[in-house]
Amino acid sequence: MKRLALLTVLAIPSCSYSVPINGQFDGEPAQGTATAALSGGTFQVVNTAGLSCTGTYDANTTAITIPAKATCNDGRHGNAIITRKTNLISGTVIVRLNDGSTGEFVFGDLQFDQEF
């Protein structure tokens, strides 16, 4: 029984769950993926103009609102506010970069036009 428990604990860190991200960023349609794992959460989005931004968040919190940092391939950076639904795997994201540009996204099973 102890061996089974040890194998279970060792296997857990490799578990992750990914959901799609859709919305607009810097005035252009964008999409990407958010991935939650015990080691933390990551996200990446790319808009149709080629702007790509990535970031991390605390995937282990049960908080509904989570702050996150974003860094983009053109040197811009900023803050995101992630607001999860009670299922904790869908929600909305609002991003503001250091130059004032913004993005709005939905993730999980939400539709962009229903939330924004």
C-alpha cells in the first residue's frame, strides 16, 4: 500500500489540464491556451498580427480572481486579471500592457460575445 501511495504522489506533478483562450488583443482577434498543473499555471496567446504574449499564474489557488503578469514578444509587458467561474476552469481575462493597450479573453467553455 505504501508503494502505491508513493507512486501516486510521484505521478501527480505531471498532471495538467489545458483549456482554450479566445478573444482580442491589441485590437486584433487572438487565441491561445491556458494550462493548469500542480507546479503552477501558464498561458499563451497570439493575435492575428503576430503579437504573442505568455505568463504564469497561481493555478493552485481556489480564489475566483487571480492576478498574473504577461510578457510579449515585442518587449511589452503588463498585468492580467483572471476571473474564474465557480467551476474554476472557465472565466474571463482582462490584460493591460505597459503602453496602455488591452486585451479581453474568455477561457474554458465560455463564448467571447456572451461575456464582453
